[in-house]
Amino acid sequence: VKEALSGMMAKHTVSVYDMIADGKDHSLDKWDEKILDHINYLILLRAIVVEEKSIVSRDISEDSKTAIITALGKEK
């Protein structure tokens, strides 16, 4: 799950770098979209890490995996 999330985060990071480098006058809405998406990915990453740390002697349940994948907008 973290690997899938990191791929999506990397795509957004590159997009933000591209917007910075291209020197174009991007709209505030465009900036907000990219920045807020990145914040959301970081929040999801935090939730995944917290959940992993809270599981001491068992694997993440299938329900948890499904919930995380659903939150990421990916099908299993």
C-alpha cells in the first residue's frame, strides 16, 4: 500500500516541480489542487504508518487493507 501511495505522491511532486520550473502563471486553483493533493497523500501515508505501528503481532486485516485501498481510490 505504501508503495502504491509513494508512486502517486511522486507523480504529484514532479508535477509541482514542473509548475515551479516552467515559469507559467498557473492559477491559484491549480496550485491548490496540487498542494492539497500532496497534503492528502501525506495524511494517508501517516495513517498507514500509524496503523502498521499499532499492529504488533498480526498482519493488517483484509478489511483495513480494503479501507486503505479504497481511500486511495484504487481497486484491489
